[in-house]
Amino acid sequence: MVLLEDEIPRELLLQKSGNYLENFGYRLRFSFFRLQTKRQLLELIIKYCKTIRLLDYCVFNDDINSLMSSLIENIKQNLNYLSIDLSNYEDNEYSNIKPILQNLGQTLPSKLEYLSLVLEHQEDVNNVAIVPYIKEYIMKKKRVKYLAIKSTIFSNIKLYSKIIFILMYLLHSTYFTSMYLFQI
């Protein structure tokens, strides 16, 4: 669904069809839309779309991430498939995905069929600091049936095998795959 720059038709469209929207992807990081337009679109999605089952989004700054957390909170009773791309996160000063993962752990629904995380170019991932957060907020509570992670960490085979071993040990009944081009 392509939504126009004009806010009124966008809102009318979502008022009429928002209850029927089950799959939603939000990847406007390189588009011509202004940040304010992106924020307004997300606010309308939060307001009118309560039945989203598949959510695919790209985190590119804290402002959009907080709105996406609100959206996840709003649709958590229906959400089954979640794909989050953190590879182009703009917080250059801190470049830290830990708060995002902590917040995600608090807003995730109690059960998800599928969770995909794209973590390329994140220093935290390369230092394996992500594993405790995945363990604490995702695995421990057995919230995810299928977990897919795409990361530059998997280019290092020795480190890759350690991560796979750790994740398989921690996951127990969760299916894990490292992905290269695997997305829903």
C-alpha cells in the first residue's frame, strides 16, 4: 500500500481499511518522505490498524523506534511475525542497540511464531554482547518459535560456531537460523 504525501487522504484510507490490514512493512529509511511525514504515518497506523499480524520494519532513529514500540504494544494480541532491521540505525554517537533490544523484550507479545533480527554493522553484535539480551528477553520466556538473525558476526566461522552453540543451548525449543537472505 502506497500512501500519499497528503495527510487527509492517508487518514481516510486508513480509517476505512485499517481493520483489514494484516501485513505491514515500514522501510522508509532512504525515501523522499520527511521524518515528520514518517512519524504521522506511523501515528495513523497505530490509531487505525489493530489487526496487523505481520510487521516488518527498519529502525533508523530513536523517534521512529519509539513509535514502532507503541505499534507493537497496540497490536501484540494479533502479532505473529515480526522482522526488525537494525542495520542502518542512525545513532552514530552511541551506536548501541542494547536499549532497543531491551525495549523490544518488554513490548513483545507473549508468543510469536517468527522473529527476524537484521543486525549488520552493529558493534555490539560483533562483540557478542547481544547474546545475553536475546537470552533474557526472548529465549528465557519462550516467546518465539522461530528466530532468524542476519549479522556480519556470522562471517567469522569460529565465532559463528560459538554463537550457534550458545543459542542452541539457550533456545531449547526455539528453532534458530542464521540468515543471509532469508526474510518473510
